[in-house]
Amino acid sequence: MRLTATVNGASIAVEVAANARLVDVLRDALGLTGTKVGCAAGECGACTVLIDGRAVNACLVAAAQVEGRVVLTVEGLARGGELDRLQRKFVEMGAIQCGFCTPGLLMSATALLARVPHPSRAEIATAIAGNLCRCTGYAAIIEAIEAAADEAVAR
Amino acid sequence: MINSQSRHPLSRNRQSLGTKSLDDYDPGIVTGFKYVGGRYPASDAVRKAGGDLAFGSDMRFSGMVHAALLLSPHAHARILRIDAARARAVPEVLGVYSHFDAPATPYCRYRITPGQAGCVDDEPLFASTARFAGDRVAAVVATTRAAARAAVRAIDVEYEPLPAVLSAEAALAPSAPRIHPSGNLLHEYCVEFADPGADPADGVTIESTVSTQMLHHAALEPHLCFAEYDSAGKLTIWSPCQSVYGARTVVADLLGLPYHRVRVIKIPMGGSFGGKQEFILEPVTAYLAMRTRRPVSLILERDECIRATTVRPAQRSWLRSRVGRDGRLLSVEVDTLLAAGAYAGSSPDYAEAMAHKLTRLYRMPSYRHRGRVAYTTTPVAGGMRGWGAPDIATCAEVHLDQVAARLGIDPVALRLRNLVEPGDVDPVGGRGVGDARVRECLRRGAARFDWARRAACAPGHGRWRRGVGVACGAHKNGMLSDSFPDSTTMTLKMNEDGTLDLNAALHEVGAGSAVTLTTIIAEELDVAPERISTREADSESSPFDFGCFGSRMTYVGGAGARKLAAALKERLIANAASLLGLPIDLLSADCGRVSAPPSDGRSLEFAAIVRHARMRDGRDMIVTQTYSGKSNPGSYSVQFAEVEVDTWTGLARVTDFLSVVDIGRAINRLMVEGQCRGAVQAGVGSALCEEVILDEAGRTPGGGFKNYHLINAVDMPPVDVLLVEHDGDDGPFGAKSVGEIAFVPTAAAIVNAVNRALGTVLADLPLTPERILAALDGMAAVATVRTTCA
Amino acid sequence: MMSGTELLAPRNRRELADALRRATGRSCLLAGGTDWMIEWDSSGAHPDLLIDLSRLEGAAEVRTTDGMIRVGALMTCAQLQQHEILLGRAACLAQAARQVGSLQIRNAATIGGNVANASPCADLVTALVALRARATLVAASGVTSERPIETLLADQGGSTLGHDEAIVEFSWPIGRAGERSAFGKIGVRTSVAVSRLNAALIICLDGAGAVITEARIAFGSIATSAFQAEDVAGTLRGASIAGDCPEAFISRCAQLVDRSIPSRTSRPYKRLAIRGLAADLWALIGAGASASSATPSGS
């Protein structure tokens, strides 16, 4: 079947199997390999993308279901080659070690800050509870999200 | 929080002390360092944030085909027949391979160098007898991954089931079925020391048995490997590994290729924690590439990673201490039984490493550690962060809390009575422990954690109980020993604009080792770190290095980088001396220039010296240095945990944590802190909930992370980090290792806190809700009986 | 290996019935997809027909009509957990939804899917059983019918739904004034954990708001599907809401585990831990069953 959707601001149309996973369409058909697969079962959050602004596991979404919807992946965060403020804070504050969980965490954080501009630490932790990280212990990630929120306020 | 200013990610950012967890001093002021002690993101962090760094699963090769493995569903079974007709009928399938057509030559997945001691060649490419549920039975190569996986499901195998052997105890029982022809006792060792002049003071004897469980490393990136065998007979392997030279050794020896015809390229790695230290997928992927003459991609599923790669071994240790009434250790005996799983891997060395930790941590006049390693029909055990040190620290520190309780001595006081002092010599290894600051870690940590007050608090009587626990740990710095001369070779080249290229066999595991080295070179040469490039290991072009493990990256690799930079500086000064016509000893190098004395006033930019060398003198500005390790001091950590236990559901939560590390000198504070905090995530999991579970048939439950529980953000305690820095050893600018030691005492501190909260003597990890409730229920039953009798 | 999977995305009940007429035993109804995608990925199975329910109009809303609360089958957990009608009138369902998986799962997983998949530890199912919900089904024939939620849960686990039936809505009578409800669960982690025990409690207080006059409780994870426990609920009638958690309630919960899973290896743990769940429910419902779960008293 033919799938049309908006991915990272651009209209796309690709031929997909009806039961293809969104993550495979993004990575293989569209070449958007920033979205990672860590478990293929919705447990690790490495494949988190936003559909109509909501964070979902792209490994658990049938590509067919995003017909006509707006998808945002990690590749869609930077503007004109400049990292966005969440990405910058992740880099600066040590929220990135091996980096495999990073794209998914950035997407969860993006969805959170769009919904709750000034989240508490507990709200941040809840929003990223579905994103596993083995390297950082999460603290630097939570701090980076807080700092990005603070910086948005300062502007 | 102090908000960090927006800068180039690699620029110095010392003002942005992102958390309150650091000692509140600025190393730049205290030590005069320009770059060392700053806060630098990992060198590839920008690309990781942008999503454009290609990990293995993101790589695409022209003509690439996909492999999938058929893994044994049985823990132990003879493979009688493999019918692959239905699999071969899948149109996309190129081939199906098994022991019926692959070489039977056994290899050791742990080997780094030819002739390496402690390696047992017992693992075949494909099993003829499956020795664990997860053993490789066959592989399919197809043009799509889905087809390869579908074809694997279409292979019919006839197995003759054999009895499963699921624990080391069962394996060593006289009637146990043999897993390998050599027998089930894989390795046995005894490490002993007794000071004949020791005071035979009278004391009490305390015994404990403590067990630690099989753990999954749980790197978020699943295991994978790529290989291509070209028409000229050269094999290239792309792998997120920890040693390109080791992978080369194992694959070339197995497949009968000369070493220069096997090129191994280290690709970005989504975490390892030791899980990618051994060569699990490289041999089979290389074999499939040779058979198909196509670039082969092999990517495992999460469940396959859990059961078919490597696990931290399950071990049980019995400990007996004789302790003076004052709490002084008089003798310690340990007997360890460790399950290697189906193949030897690193288990013999791993187990023996456990015997070399306690005498680096505590003074004791007499020590005896006996260990046995048994084959079992369980997932293959291998190295994991800390390499035996967390295992033995858990046993010893849980035991010591029992000693403290028996003697009525505070756990901190008991440890202070026994910990080593700087300059002590480890009686077992015969080497100095170096500038061991573990006592300072304990004293300062106890003050910072407010131990005395918190330990005096009653746990409470209600549903929720609180307790605090402490534990100490010792580890090492590199692999230098009487039988192993640790060394590394690196090349540094300066370009005509004064920038630098470092060529070292780097294996970035996510801990920022590349930026550690550039920071060290930057400090030594006084060049901004962002002007130094690094690349990852490539066995064809990188100078030799053993690999990234053994807590050697900073202590040995960093020292090598400093020596290298010093040699380049010497070369720059020598060239400048001839250009300026001045004696070498009048010149100094800083801020990117070589300068004559102020009276002379002349100076030359590094860039100009390089240009002169290349364009006028026909010389170059490149140095290669081999650094040999001089010492292997102890790394130390003392950790404090507070837990809250729900005595009705058995759920324990860690509510506060302090990690104190004797680090010598933090090169990159941001990453050091990240290592310390990240270690707690794995430590909490290993104390409370992580375990690779096997059913009675030896099978894992499946379900991936649904049944292997990692600590998520909600269950992480706040983690305070205190670094003790004395730069007293031979590391670069005094630095010692951190990544492994930071994980060593974590689980023990948590277990001790739970036991203190509940009055239990729980000693089998993990402390699941079942175990906690069973222990409380047992105590309640005892209490009821007592009440009834009274 | 091309999958010859056909996709239909009905927009209303008539189109749904048309689609169901073409369904076979190899067809799949796709709501949030969180269970199917794992199944397909691990088994390599390819359905012949995929009926995407996500375009069904009006199936993702909550309404109150004729004294009934009606919840569309396509409501996601994330929508349920913050829906005002549910927070006020069926807090146990909102609380159950809030404790399902991760945010990513809650953004995708639907109430209809939770029931159709009918895992023994499905959180929403337990709440629906306690609420005595009825499911509205559309069949291939075009006939719309209602069935009590329990009848959709097979004795062997899974659901009794035919391949040509689809759930479009759940409904139950709006509770009387003075009704409160709460949901609790015990997993291995504080959040993002499969229930090892879960329960939903609904009580009715007397006019003074002091004494429990009626109680219903349903449990999950201790049988192949969630069920109501009349005898446990009975221990709460007449209890003072301001008092301590009744001992009889706690002990009857433990007995329920003994009765339900006499030979399971999890019994020794669950019979002890269910006391904690009972106390959590009591604390929640005593607090007016607000949307927050019980937190340790010591913190």
C-alpha cells in the first residue's frame, strides 16, 4: 500500500506492507536511521518518535496507522544544521554516553516540554520512564531537560 | 543548579558545574591545570544527539545480505539431524549452515593474543551437541532480514535431549552428566597467604554464604557484526568490539587466515559493560561472509542478546573470618563456586580475579581463597563491568556487616579498623596498592552522608522501614601483573596548521575515552582539545593495543598519550631550537608556541615549526611511542545507600546514594561523574531486580526487557558523587580508573542497607520482593514460635 | 517474502461490519497495535487482512448518556487517565490507565485492545470488571450487541471474541452519589511494570459519607482473567471509611490468593503481598480516591 504522511516537516509517500512497522519504514524506506531499535517490544524506548506530538514506540506502530499524520524523529529536531536546545543541553551536560538511547530520550523530552513547559523532576522522570539508559543513571538526562526548560523561559 | 553557558560542546566549560555533586573547588585554581579536570562531552556526542552517527544497525553495504541464527531451545541435546529443505525453499535464502558443513575447530571467544594463557578452546562455530538453550545450531543467510528469520523458523532439527546441568553445584556432583569430554570442573585455583608472625589473638569466627546471580549486560544496542570477504582473499569485519586485535586473532586463527588478511574495524558502540568484550558474533559472521562471498550483517534480537551472548556468571562464595574482639581481621577464608556456562570464555580468569581483590582492600594476616569453576548447560558467562570485583565485594561486604552485627561494632568503624593504608603491599599479588585513599573515602563519605546520625536512626515499626548501608570496594588500574606486561602504542601527528591527529587503537564504549586522551594531550602540549582529532581502532592502521578493558584506558592509555605528547613537544622544541639558533634548554613551549627567553623575545608557532619541517627541512612532525605500564595500584570506592522497604509487598527502593571514588585525578569531570552515576543504575538493578532467570529446563523466559527488569528513571535515587583526588600514582596527571570501580561496592551497599532496615541476613542476590517477604515471613514465624513458647 | 496483507480502515460501524465480513481466522483487528506488532515481529506471521480501527469515528471519546458512562474502544490509556468524567466517576479506570506501561505505551494502547488481548494481568480489564462494564460489539452481520465484560474473557486466558467481531464501546451505569473507586497494582518496579497483582475497588458510602454500604472488588493476575470477589467485598460493608483498613478485608484477600492459585509457585509471595495491595486500596479510597497512588508513609 501507499503511505502518505508528513515526516519531519516534509510530505512523504512510500510503498509499504500493510503490517510494516513504522520503525522499519523510517529506517529502511526513508533512511532515517536516527531512530534506534533496542528491543522491538516497546520496553526500551530507543525507537521513540512523535506522532501528532505524542511520544510512541515506533516498533509498535503499524506504518499504515500514520497515514495522513505528522511524524517527528530525531532528525527533525535540528534547525538549519543547528542542534535544538534539548540536543545542546544533552551534549553539554553529559546526558550522552554511548548515545544509543539518546534519540528516543530526546523525543520523549520534546513531547514533554511541548505539553509541560516547566516540568518538575518527578514529571520528567515519569515522562522518560519508558526510555531505558544503561550508561548515565538518568541524572544528567533529567538535568539536561530541566536546563532546556529553564533556557526556554529565559528567552 | 548553575546554568551552563552555551558554548561549543567541546570547549572548556568549567563554570558549568551541572550538579551539586562535585567537590566544590575548581581544579583550574587549585592545580593550575588548563584542561585537565574540565567538563567535556564525549567526542561524538553532537552526532549522537543529531541522530546522524551511524551505529552498526544503521550501516548499509552494497550487496549486503542478512544472517539469522537458529539457537538451541534445549539446554543440553545432541543434534541428530537438521532438515533445512523448507528453509532453503524460501526464495531469498542464499544458504543454511550448521556443524554438518562448518569447521569443527574449537576456539576461545576470550583470546586477545596468540598463546594467551588461560584460554580454553572449547567453542565451535556451530554446536553438534547443544550445551545451553541459546547455543548456535545453524545460521541462515538471506537477502532480507525478515526472510532469514523466517527461514530459521523453517529449519527442522531432531534433538536427542540430554540432562540439563543448571548450577555449578549440580555440575560437580559425582553423577552429573559430562558437558565437555574434559569433565565439568573447568578450573580450580587456590590463592593463599599467611603471615607467620601474625598475632594469634583470640577472636570470633563468623561464616557467611553469599551468592550473586547471572546478569545481562543490557547495552541498549543489541549485539551485531558485519563481515565481508573480498575476491582478493581479504576479510574485513566491522564490529562494536572492545579489541580489534583480539577479534583478529580469534577469527584469523579459526579460519586459517594470516593476520594481515583480517582487518577488524571498530564501529560506534551502543554500550558494552563487558558484554561486547569477547568475540561472540565475529567468528560466525566472518565464516558466513567467506561462505557466501557477500557482505553479511548479523544483528541479534534482544532475547537472543540475553540468552545467547554472555552473562555475568552466577557464583556462590562461602566466607569465614576470624576477627578480634576489637574488629581486627585475623584471617579470611573464601571458597567460591562459579558457573561458567556452556563454554569456558573468560570464566577461569574471571574467577581467579575474584581472589585478588580483598587483600588490596583490607589488611589481614592470613588469607586463603579457593575457587572452582564448573561448566554448566547455561548461557556462557563472561566479563562484566568490574570483572569479579563487584562479585567478591558483594560477598565480602555483606559478610562484614554480619561480622559488625555480631561484634556490635558500627560498620564504618569496623572497616576503618581494617582498610589498607597508602603504600601498603598486597601480600597476594606482591604489588603495592599505591596511593590508596580508601580510608579517606570512607571518612569523608561518612561525614557527607551523615552516616553516624542516619545509622543510629531506628528503621521504624510500620509498613515501611528505612535503613542505610555502606560498602567498600577495590579494583585495579590496567592489567600489569607478573605474567602480563601492560603496554600501548600510539602515534601523534601535527598538521601544518598546528592541529593534531592521534592514531591509537581506541575503542570508545561510551565512556568518553577519546576525549580523555585529547584532554591529556591538550594539557601536556598546551593545545586546545578541539584541535586534536581521534579515530577508532582499525587493526590495519592503528598501532597495537590490547583493547578497552581491565580499567586500563586512562591509567595506561592516558599515560601513553601523555608520554606521546611530551615526545612531540620535545621534537617541536628541538626543531625550533635549530630554526632560532638557540640551545634547546633555553626554549619553552606553551600556548601553541615555542618561545625563546623574554630577553630574546622571539617565538615560533607550532604550525610554523611544522611547516618549516615539512617544506624546508624534509622532516616530519610525527611521533610514535610505546608506553609500558609501571604499576598497578588499587582503585577504590566507598558507597553509601539508604533504602526504604515495603514490608508488606517486599518492594525495596533506594532513596539516597553517595558514591565516593578514589580517582587520583579526574581528567574529565563530566564523564567521571557520568560513570559514577551510571554505575548506580546497574548496581541498584543487580541488588534488587536484575537476573537472567532460567526455568527448570534451563530456558530463559523470553520477553526481553519485559522479564529482565532494568531500573528506570522513576526508581533511581538521587546520586551524590564525591571524588577523592591526590594524584599520587603513575597515571596521567595522577589519574586512576573509574568506570569499573564505581560499580564495585554498589550492590553490597544496598544489600547492607536492606538488611539493616529489616534486621535480616539476606545474602542471595537479587533481593526480590519474594526473597524479602520470605525472609520477613520466616522471622515472623520464629517470633510467633517464641511468643507461643513464652 | 511479500506479505499479501490487505488493509481496511473503516470509518463507521457500517464500514466496520463490511470489513468484518471479509475477516478470516488469519485476520487482525488493529487498534493501538502494541500487542500485535510484538506478535508479528516475533512469529513472522502475516495476517491476510488488517482492519485498522483507528479511523473509526466517535470511538475515541467518553460520553454520559441515559445514566450510563460510555467509553469508546479506541480511547488510549493516556486519554483515559486524564479524562474528567472518568476521574470523577470511575477513578479506578483512570488510575488503572495511568499505571499501564510507559507513556509511549499509554499513548498507543487502547481500552478495546486491552480487553481483546485479555492478558491475565491487564490493568484496564480489572477496572472494567469491577465497574461491571458491558462491551458493545459490532459483528460481521452488522448487528450491534452488548455483552458483560466477563463473558469476553476466556477461561483459558485471551478473549472469546470471534474473528468477525469488534468491540466499539464499553458502558456501565453512572455510580450513585457517594460512590468512590480506586485501582492499585504491584509490579517489580514503581512504574512501567506488568502487574503481579492488581485490584479495583468500588465502594458506596452512606448519606453521611462515613460508612461503607456497598462494595465491589475485582482482582487481576491471580487467575487467567480478572474476576470479582464477592466475599472479599463483603468484609468492607459496614466499615468506617475513616478507620483502619479492616483486618478481615486483608485476611480475606490472602485467602483469595490461596484459593485462586493454590499450586502456583507465585502463591507464597502473592498471598503476603496482597496485604499491601489491600492496604493501598484502602488508603486510596479513604483519601477520596484522588488520582494519585499510595505513597510510602515514611517518605
